[in-house]
Amino acid sequence: MSMIDESVSAPARVAEPGEGISVDELRLAARNHGMPLEALRYDVTPVGLHYLLTHYDIPALDPATWRLSVDGSVSRPLTIGLDDLHAREQVTQRVTLECAGNGRARLDPRPVSQPWLDEAVGTASWTGVRLADLLTEAGVSAGAVDVAFTGADRGVERGEEQTYRRGLPLGEALLPDVLLAYAMNGQPLPPQHGAPVRLVVPGWYGMAHVKWLMGVTVLDTPFDGYQNVTSYRLKQEPDDPGEPVTRILPKALIQPPGIPDFQSRTRIVDRGTVELTGRAWSGWAPVVAVEVSVNGGNSWHQASLGPQPDAYAWRAWTWTWDARSPGRYSLRARARDDAGNGQPVEAAWNRQGMANNHAQRVDVVVR
Ligand SMILES: Nc1nc2c(c(=O)[nH]1)N[C@H]1C(S)=C(S)[C@@H](COP(=O)(O)O)O[C@H]1N2
Ligand SMILES: [Mo]
């Protein structure tokens, strides 16, 4: 690790009251695009519409010479090429990914970082091999506790030069649904989503799904890297150690109805019956209820749920809105999962703006 001057790498901070989004944040937002919300119509998000987040640069890896090492506290370290991965038993799973910073731009005060509103989400069909199969082949030592996943991308973050690296508790890494994925929606991974191979940890927020994977290292001491110990923590004060960000809290999104106003994206619909639809997901347990409210208050209407596809993929919901009177409305939706987790209507504040599952608001003018 080397430290870089503060003029190059600003310390974490929250915006001053009334401080607008800066050019630096806009630059991040333009690189790390969201999913256009009309793409909530798809069961599986087309690759180019899936949200994207990359801390540093997209690295260029040659699939022909790429090798993955599986090492650390194992009895038989492995070095594996792409052909070798392709020759192994293949698994395909539909998984909803959401960035842990989704919703951050609505917090007040606003944590200065990638300024997501509601759109840092997407669902893909991932194909690859089970991580557990490789770990079993490598022979995990008895005292192992964590597994570290190292990407190929390097940069500076809050003054600390680093390679993107995340740790996962061994028990989670051994779950049978964790994949080393080499295909997305049936095609080889595109560069921006981690080519040639990325980790997919169904149910976890985005940061766990390490792209451009180069190394899997079994550790017999807890992983203490930047992306687990400093970043991705739920904390109120800068020096508060905080709790780690893990699985995705339940969330429902509304596919915005009608047509948008270009600038404000306020929706315009004709009065009458409006079929509202959207998606809901949770990384803890299947979604069991979605409710919709019109103009706030305590009146929540039960939506109908579509089938639950794979365990960690979003499910569709619908609710018929009787929008008979012209006027301005604000629509909200909230989901609840089978583990009893729900969604707050107002955002719960934390310093990094992580894991915020407050209810989306869609403004609609009925004409
Ligand atoms: N190597 C590497 N992996 C990474 C990241 C990164 O910057 N580098 N970003 C993470 C974060 S914060 C998110 S939200 C997801 C985004 O995955 P996507 O761009 O395929 O949607 O990738 C994760 N994996
Ligand atoms: Mo993220």
C-alpha cells in the first residue's frame, strides 16, 4: 500500500447542506451508468441495459493467456485457464445485482460518491462453475475462515493504492450457488462486466461480485482489505468501525407508467385505469408481498406477485390503479421478504450511503 496526496485522492466526506452534485460526481455517474427504469419490463436485463459500476479502469485481459490461481490455505493450489473452466460442469443462474450505493444521492446530507438514485440494479443469467467445486478440489485447510477474491483492476481510493479485492466468509463462499461466471445472458462476459471471469455471489450487494477475477485465496485469518474494513460499512461517524454490508435488503421498483417529461422525467398518463407493474427482490429470502401507495398516507394496496424465478432473481408484480381524477400524484412501492425484512418509506442515513432500501417515488400527472 502506498499513500497518495489528498489533492489527488479526496478523503471521504458528506456534502455541505445544499451542496449540489459536482463535476467529479457527474463524471462517475456518466461512466457508471444505471439501468433505464423502463428496462424493468425484462425478466432478464439485456446486457447493455444492465447497470455498471467500476471503481477504477476496465482492464484488458486476454482470455487466451488469462489464468486463475486458487491458493492460500489449501492443500493443492490450482492454476486454471479458461478452457479448463469451460470443460467443467456448467451451471446457469438468474441473479439480480444491486449496487450497495443505490439510493445514495437522495440522502441528506449526501455522501459524496457515485450519486445513484434508484437505477443501480439489473438481472442477468450467469453461466459458470461452482466456486465450491474448485475449493473442494484445492482442499481447504481446517482453520480457514475467509476467502479473498482479487480482480485485475488497480487504482487509488481515499489515498490508498490498491487492487480491487474483497473477502467473503468461508461459509458463504462454499454455498452451492456461488459461481465463477464466464457468460452473461448466454454470451461471453463483455469487458465492462468482468471478462473473462467474474465472481457471482447471489443475494449479496454488488461489491461482492468481483470482476476480472485473477485470484481466489483461502485465508486462516479474517480478510482485512480496504473494500471490507474501510469501505462498505454501515456507520454514522468517520471513525466508527461500523457493520459490514452483506446481503441485499428487499426492494420494489415501479416501472414508470405513461410517458416522461424530458427534463424532470415526471410521468404523464391519461386518466382511467393504469396497470402498474414493476419488480421486487431480496437477498435474504423470497419476496412475499409488494404494496403500492398513491400520495403517501397509510393506505397501502396489495399488489399481485408473478412467479419467483431463481431464488435471487427479481419477481414481477402488478397493481391496477384507478386514476380517474386528473392531478398530480406520487406513487411508492415497498416489498417484504419471507425473513420479515421490509422497506422504510424514508431513507435511513449512513455515512457511505450504503444498503439504502427506502421506497422509490414516481411523480405522475394524470391528465
Ligand atoms: N474487480 C472489480 N470488481 C467489482 C468492482 C470493481 O470496481 N472492480 N465493482 C463492484 C461493485 S461496487 C459493483 S456494484 C459490481 C457491479 O457489477 P456490474 O458492473 O457488472 O453491474 O461489481 C463489483 N465488482
Ligand atoms: Mo457497488
